[in-house]
Amino acid sequence: MRNTHIKPGDPVGFLIDGSKVAVCKAEISPAHDPFTQKEWKKITTVFKSKGGKTYRSHAESRTHLKRLMRK
């Protein structure tokens, strides 16, 4: 058996080839951020001045943030 260098807590991936399954160490890349650093700075400033808000969905929060940024 080959050493996979996988330690407890490491993310793993499974490669399936017919009836064979291989386990390999996986790398998790960050999700795409819909806002630039400049936009996040503006969002942070707006929230500090107006207080927080609770949203029912991700889409609702994003729409509200974009509306705030246009002001």
C-alpha cells in the first residue's frame, strides 16, 4: 500500500474507475466571492452605520446589499 500522506481531518476525494476506487488527498479551494475587496469595504461601512439585517435567503441578502451599494 502506498503512503497517501493523509492525516486525520484532511479532506479526501474518491476516484472511481469501473470497479476500482482510489482515495486521494483533496484540496479545497475557496468559493468564488461575488464581491471585490472594495465592495466588501463599502458593505462593511454601510452595515456599521445602519446596523444589521436578517434575510430569508442568500438571493434576498445579495439583492439588498447591491441596492445599498448603489446609494
